[in-house]
Amino acid sequence: MGEEGEGPPVHPVVALPAEAELSKVVEASPENPEARYALAVLLRDQRGDLLGADQHFRAYLKLQPEG
């Protein structure tokens, strides 16, 4: 993904409201696998935050190993 134009478009402003809401859900209910997965996808696809996404994907897989 080093080349310009590769990968999905990153829309940080669009992601903020959904990211904030999902973060609240994860904080209130860290054992919620659906929230972890949704936040991971948002971080990866909308923010381009691969490290943050990885953290939530790993937490999701601990909660849903067959995920």
C-alpha cells in the first residue's frame, strides 16, 4: 500500500461519529464481539489505522474463535 491511489479511500472525518460510538460500546462492554469487529473494520477501512484495527480484531477472535 505504498503507492498513492492503492487501497481503500481513507475518510477520517466521516469515521469520527461512528468510531466514537463504537469506542463507547467497547469501553462499556469489552466482551461484545460484534462491537470489537465493527470497530476493527472501521479503523482499518475508514481510518487506515492498521495497528488499532489489529488490536480489536485480536480481541474479537479471543471472544469468537470461530470468527
